[in-house]
Amino acid sequence: MKLRLFLLPCCLLVMSLASHGQNEFRQQFVNAKNLFLEGKYNLAMEAFKPVIPYDAANPYSQYASFYYAIAAYRQGYLSVAQDMLNQIRKVSPNWDKTEEVNYWLGVIHMDNREYFEGLNSWKGIRNQSIVRSIEASKKKYLARIDDPETLRMMLEEYPNDRIIASALAQLLAGQLNNPAAREEFETLVRKHRLQRGSFINEAPPTYHKPVYTVSLMYPFMLSTLDPTPGRKRNQLILDLYEGMKIAVDTLSRQGVKIELRAYDTERNTTTINRLLATPELKNTDLIIGPFFPDENKMIQDFANANRINVFKPFTNNSEMIGSNEFSFMIQPSYETIGEKSAEFTASQPLKNKNCIIFYGTSKRDSVLAASFAAKATERGLNIVLSQRIPRDGSAAIIDILATPTEFDEWKKPIQFTIEKDSIGCIFVASDDALIYSKVISSVETRGDGILIVGSKAWLEQPALDLEKFEQLNVVFSAPAFASTRSRHYQAFARKYMRKNGIPPSEYAVLGYETMLFIGNSMKQNGVYFQEAFSKGRIPGYLTQGFDYTTSHDNRVVPFLRFIKGELTVVETL
């Protein structure tokens, strides 16, 4: 930082001094000042010392004290400089250069990471030249802060400070995969009129085209694909592609022209790099993929550098999109599923607000559990237990929930370690059958009507009879759920059957829905159709819809339960 001095020593040099004492102090001050200007700060400090003490014949005391402090600062003696500046304020509170003293005290506080004290030293300064230096210093020092909460506290104290707001926005720009951080970032940009492009690689203005190019980058594995009709190892990718091709045909009939290109990544990073070097990919309008996390960074970096939107249909992992402004998830993230599950649970007529969380050992389970706990607490639920369950320790669930302490006359348990009716809900952040089956079995044993919230993935495993889910009123979060009873689904299923001879899998449905959403979005809003996301939720075609108003994952999460044997959407958040 270029240190500035605002004093006007030239005024001192031309002062007319009458007495011999004044001339002597003047000569000493001038000699010391010359040493200071030559950068000989240690010698300057020694030379200023005789001029510092107050004397009726000495008009240079405050100036010598000030220069002494700055010389000490420039040698790294911050405490010496601070003591001298505080002494000036105490001895000469009405000195006309006090604002300069306060400026340097603020700088020293900032160097010591005493940010609030530094801001307090600066807040009363009115001299515009000093204010400009404060602004430059503030930008430098606040950029060192890596804790958003510290900057939030500063902004509470100085709500109209654009530099603090900008520093906070810069930190939040690296966390935009978090919906709360994104919402806070957008609020700062709007309120303080910040330039979004200063913090993120912002999408350029959108534009329309007669034909849009969409490129799939998946391991189709054409060179090793078995030509027999049996199920393939990468069947979910092949099904996704088949669903997308039917959607492209549907869009064409509606006047939306999509050129769908499929690139075989071969599960090989060398192949991916070769594909990314081709002009046709650099000029594509949108990329779908990749599938594997270890391929993701290459495609993310490519998309960000070339400003190409990337959509990921399969994943719920927010790390797959990171903070890339051009990357989106068709499904909700684990964080969103956890939050929405908490919102749903809190909105139900529970017996009481006490809640238990069980989760497995995977990172996915931990993220779901933590997100649920944070939002549930915010919504007034009381998390009495959050228990991590290793796969070989699932018996602990029965010990926690269904250990009897009292029996009736027929030896049937009527009371438990955790008393009956003392728990309102249980959130199970795991798709491991050993975990959720133990929870369901324990709740059945208790017989006290605890609400269980889990995942639709449970229905894909034959661990329990489906009747049990209805009897116990279990609710499932179901991202990208498509009801097979809807007329739109049945129309798609008929098209798929005619072409492929088999009913569509859930991945074929996902491919169809993804391509219809992308194609119609391009038709309505052009290549960079995310400009329209701020308008709110977008209706789905087979699913419950899409919502990217505050994040780059789809914030729509339906919740299902069995009603008269039929899986039914009871709420969509």
C-alpha cells in the first residue's frame, strides 16, 4: 500500500519565527523531516525525539510526534506508532490534523486484524482526500477476511457501506451452489448496485436461433457395446438418450428445432480432452453431462471458459456444479432435499415438535442430515437426537427406539426408553435398507404414530412390503417424480413402446423431461434461457416442475405417500 501523508510541511518551512528557541526547534525538525523523506526512518525517529516534548517556544511538537509515529509504522513498530498517535489525540484533541491521526490509527488496527476498531477510527473522517485513501485501504484489508459472518456483522453496523457489501459478495460468489448464499449474493448486488460480472462469469445477453445444438457427453461405450438385446452396463445412459430422442421429435413437431449430438466419452479423460478441442463442441449451445465425477472438472472448466450452459440430469450432488454460473442440475441437490424435507415435516400436524434423525456413513447421508437439522431447527422442530448409524450397527436403532421398559399383562411392550408419544417425527437420511427397515420396524413396535420421512428410493428395494409404508403413513421425498397415471406420461409411454417395444424406464422419462424442458426454454428465451429463471417456478411436462430462482439445482421436491394403495403426491415444495 502506498502510504499517504496529508500534512502540509511546506507551510512550516516558510513560517517566520521570531525567537532563537523557535529557530533551534525549527532546525531540529527540518533535519529530522529530511531524514524521514529520505526513508531513513530509524535516524528520523531519533532526530524527532528532542522536538516532541511540549514547550511554549516549540510549535513543532504535534508534527514531530506525528512523523515519529509514521516512521515507527514504516519500520513495522506498530505498537510504538499506535501509542504515539493515541498520545497526540489525548494531548492535542483539537489539533487540526486529528483526522490524519485517526486515519493512521485505523490502518494500524486493520494491520492487526482489529477490523471493527479500524472502521470505528475511520467513520468520523470528512476530509475527502483522506476518505479516498480510506476507501482504497478498506478494499485491501477487507479482501483478507475469509469469514462471511465477520463481514455480515460489519454490514449490520454499516448497512450502506458498498465496500463491505462488495467484500461479502466476493466471498459469497464462491459459494453459489448454496441456495442461501446465492440469495444473499443477489440481494447484495441489487441493494448496493454492484456489478455481478465483477464477481462471477456472468452469462452474456441471450439470443435466439433457428436450430439449437445440444451435445451429450456420456460413456456410450460403442466400441464394447454388446449387440444382444439384454440389459447393458450403461443402460441408464442409453435409456436417457432414447427418452431425449423422442423429446427432440416432439419438439420438432412443435416448431422447436434441436440438433442432438451424442459424444462417446469412452470413460476416458484423453478422449474427453480430444472432444473438447473440436470446434463443433466449442460452438455448441448446451452440454448435457458428464456422468462420472472425475470427468466433471474438465467439462466444467470448458463450459465456463466458452460460456456454454451445462445441465446434469442424473446427479443430486451439488459439487458437480460447484460455483459455475453456467452449470445446472435437473434434480434437487442433497442440501435442497434435506431442507425441503424439514419444511414439509414442520408443516405437518405432529403430536409434538420433537424429532430424531438417523443417517448412514456416506457423505450424501451426512449432507442430507445436516441440511434437515438446520432447516428443521429454524422451523421450530426440536432435534432431540441425530444419530449416525454404521451399516453393521443398525441394531442400535432398535435399542434407541424400541427397548421396552414396561409390559402389559400379555407381555406386550407398552413403554420404552424413549417414552411413547414423546417423538413427533423421524427423518431417515439413508437409502440403506438395513437402516430404514429397522426404523420402520421400531415405529411399528412402538405404535405411537410417529411420522417417518424418507426417500422414494426405498420403494426400489424389496426390503419391506409396500403395505407397511401405507399402514405407518411413511412419506417419501421424490425428486423428478412422474406419475404413471398422468395423460402426458401415458402419451409418452405409448410413443416409447412403439419405438422400443418396452415400457420406458425412469431414466428414459428423465431424458424426455430434460430435453422438453431445455428445448422449450430455448424456444421461449434463447440460448441463455437462465435469464428467465428469476421469474419463478416453471411447470413440468411429466414431473412437478423446475425452480431455479435462488440456486442452480432444481428446488422442486415432491412428497409422496400411499393412499389406498396408490403412490400419491401429497405436497410439492
